[in-house]
Amino acid sequence: MLLDRIIGAFTFRKEVYAEVEKDTSFTTTAWIVVAVVAFLNQLGAQAGGSFGSWLLGAILGTALGVAGFAVGVFVISWVGKTVFQADVTFEELVRTLGLAYVWQVIGLIGLVAIISDTLACVVAPVVFIAGIAMLASWLIAAKEALDLDWTQTIITVIIGAAALFIVTLLIGGVVLGLFGLGAAAVGAATGL
């Protein structure tokens, strides 16, 4: 059943989003999908360097990705309800947008860059195209959950995506900055 839904997300079938919107038992699964996909994405995004920094970067990136997803969903829910009077819950959006998040798994191909620098030039265009596909998938998923017209859905998702981007930059900068300060302090204390 989950595999069918994931295939539906990859093939832009709006019916699958209507199905998960109503399936309250899918909420936890949607969060798990977001966390697993964010982790796989970060494994590719953080590829290179030492194993420890790669794994730690992937874990921190995953936490940041899940937090960013939550903020994006919250903003989309808030804008949809407040500005456009959409009849939607946070959980409905978690289920639909969480399923649409599967497109982020494409970031795993960043591991190809470890094999060969030449292959690394293939990664960026593929990840960019997957990002566009994910945006299209988010729009379809949000439209199903929000029950708004396309213009209202696009505005709502763009505002939510902007909030996700800003929060990711702010939190990411603070977390990575603190991580860097902590590493510098440990290095200074240990003489490494």
C-alpha cells in the first residue's frame, strides 16, 4: 500500500493525495517518510570528506530538513486557513505534503560524486529537475488538501516554501555556527 502511494506521488496522481488526506492512520507514516527521505537526501548532499563529518552532517541536515518541513506545512496551513479560508488541518497537510516529499530521495545520487568528480556534474541538473518535480508534486498535494483554486494554492505553497527556505537558512546557520564553535573549542582544549 505504501509503495503504491509512493509510486502515485512519483507519477503525480492526485487521487493518491486525496486518499492520504482522509487516511488519519497515515500521519505517522508521513512523518517517517519525511525523516527517512530527508536522511537519504542528506547522505547524498553531505557526500565527501571524512566518514564522521559526512554522517554527522547527514544527521544534522536530516533534523533541519524535518524541522523545515514542519515549519513549511505550518505556514501553508496557516496561510490557507487565514487568507483563503481553506478547510484544512495541519495533519492533512502533513499527510499529503509528506507523501509528496518523496521526491527529495533523488538527492541520494550525490553519492555518485564520491565515485568520480566527472560524474558530479550530472548530479546538479538531476537534483534541480527533481526539485522542480517535487514543487509540482507539492502543488498537487496542497491543492487536494486545501481545496482551493490553483492561484490560491500556488500563492499558499510559495509562501510556505519561502518560510521553509528562510527557517532552514536561519536555523542551519545557527546550528552549524554553534557546531563550528563547539568543534573549535574542543580542538583548542585538546590541542587537535
